Amino acid sequence: MEDLIIIEDLMVLTYDLGKMNLDEAIIEVKELGDGWRLPTIEEFKNILYPNKSKIPNIKDDFYWSSMEYASDAAWYFSFYYEYAYFTNKNDTLYVRAVKTFNGEAALELLLKDF
């Protein structure tokens, strides 16, 4: 698959969905289909950032995570500074979708071209 890579137990899109507020990001990611989601802060810190050089088109910028901070704020991860912090959900940040790579996802990948 040219539009995704597999890193540990995550399927990661090889492109950003754009820069948008959190509500728009959630909608865009859901439109990719079952299982696609925003990464957690732990996935950013433990999987995505350490493998940054393997992820095509990743920017040294801010990316939305799936984790809320408050009713009007959510966590994001900075690939430039290697830290997580929170910001207003109306701010526009980059979006990179992930999906848990398990047996079901592997079968879906295999059957996709048939």
C-alpha cells in the first residue's frame, strides 16, 4: 500500500489530511473508514516520534491527538520540540491518521486488492 506504512502496531497514513480545527479533524479521520483515528499522546511519544524518519511527509509542526484536555481544549504533539501540550480545539493543527494494526486490519489489507 502506497498510502500507508506500518510501524509497530500502527498503520500510519503517508500524508497529512491538512491543517484544521479538532472538530474538522475528527470528521476527516472518520471519513477514512472503520478504525482510523487520531493518535494518542502515548503513540506520538512512543511510536511515531521515535520513528519520525520512517514516516513520509511528516512536518516539524503541531499535530492533533485524540485526547481531550477540557471541554474547549485538546492535546497536541510537536514533532519539532518533541513535547505534548494542549490548545484550544478551534486552533488549526496538522492531522495524521492512524489505525491499530491487528489481525483484522492485516486481512483487510490483503483483501483490498482482490
